[in-house]
Amino acid sequence: MMKLIQFFIFFSFSMLSYAVEINPPEPTKLEPSDKIAAKTSNPDMLHIAEQEVDFDEQQLLLKQKKLNTQIDFCAPCHGKTGHSPVPIYPNLAGQHQEYLLKQLLAFKYRRRKDSIMQGMVSRLNEDDMLELAKYYANISTGLSQTNVTGEANENSN
């Protein structure tokens, strides 16, 4: 019965998250690792280098598009900005990347049980989960985070 109520709330508020959020952050832009600066007199080598750059850029664009799609799947419950529009779902913005990845893996491998989250992460591989964890961890909340030692983390958002 509780899962039915959660599903109803999820369904009822799924469109509300888009209306509530103001200026969601752009997902992190993925840059090509190296642009090949091929200064050579051999036109064949230059053509091969240009093809490699084009291929790398296409791969990065596909990866970015995939991340955007995954964020859209998370948004109804957790919000695109990581701030949940529904109080029963946790806010993800500014959480530690390691923590988020650990939770996603726990749902994926059924060490943590929740039928909704298990269904959501079942389609993700570990690289996808890492990208999602990075995205939500890099959203600034204006709050500082503390390390395990209790000291303020200077690198926190």
C-alpha cells in the first residue's frame, strides 16, 4: 500500500518539479581531452587527425545527451537542481559524490531495497552512476560540508 501511495505522489508531482525549479544548472560540459594540433605537410595525416577530433567530439556529445536524459529521469523525484519538489524524496544537490555513488550501487546490487529506485538504476551502468553522482555533487547548495574528521571541507560547494 505504501508503494502505491509513493507512486501516486511521484506521478502527481512529476510535472510539478519542472514548474517549481528556477534556472536549473546546465549539466557539466564534457570537453575533448585533446584537440589535435596537427601541423604537418602530409594531408592524409591531417585528414586522419581531423576525423579523430570529430569522433571524440561526437562521443562527448552523445555522453552529454545520455547524462541529460538520465537527469530527466531523476528530476520528477529529486529535481533537476537536486532539490526535491516532494518532501518524501531526498535532496541530492551538494551531497558527496562518493556517497551518491555508493547509494546508487547499493540500489543496483540490491544491498539497499526500494522497488522504485531499483527500477530506476537497473538501466544504469557504473559509468552512468558515476556521471550522475558527479552532476548532483557539483550543484552548489550554499552550505558547507564537513569531512569525517568534522573539519570544514574547503572544496565543498
